[in-house]
Amino acid sequence: MPIKTRLTMKGFEEYLEEIARAGHDIDVITDHALQAGGQVLVEGMKERVAVDTHNLQNHIACSEPQQEGNLHFVEIGLLKDTDAETARYGNVQEFGSTKMPAHPYIRPTLDSDMGKARKKMHQVYKDEGILK
């Protein structure tokens, strides 16, 4: 089972309303913002993950933007195409096992870097002329 998290547009409703009022393509700008924020989290996870062979580090990624109804999101971490051995190793690193303590890299990234990711997303809206 891959280990990952989602970055959504929840809490960005006011920005989406501004985009709609300005006549911009909401979906395209939102997807760009999610990719930018997702990359911040990928970098944070790669900095924090235990490095032995770099295999786990090399499998940390951000998915392409996805949409379920009006909800846009990206998935970040070990994604569906990650092989079972790498996914198992990633879970053991994050949560530990009976023989090994945890060396989390996902939860600390979310705790420390979520604000940075949201700022990066906000910057995309500013760059598009949506926000001041």
C-alpha cells in the first residue's frame, strides 16, 4: 500500500471566487497552484527521508492534478506505481516496526512545510494577477 498524502484546495475558496470574477480558467490556475505547492512538500519529504540507497528518496513524487467534482488535489509521497518493496520500506520508515523505531519523513514535512506549500500556491495566484 503506497504511503501518501493529499494537498487540496480546501480553504482557498475565496481565491477561486476571485479567479471566477476575473474570468480566468479556474481549473488551469488551480492545477498550477497545486503542482507548485506539491513540489514544496516533495522537496521537504526528500530532505527528511532516511537515505541509504536513495531508492525511497527517488520514489517520492507528486501526482498530476486530479479532480473529483469541484475538488482539485494532488497526491504526494509514494504513489500507486511504487513497487511493493519500496512501499513497505517507506511505511516502516514512517511508522517503525517491532524491530526498528520510526524515522518519519511525511508527518514532519506536513507539520513544518504545509505553510510554505500554501504560500507557494498563493504566489501562483498572485503571479496570475488574481491576488494582490
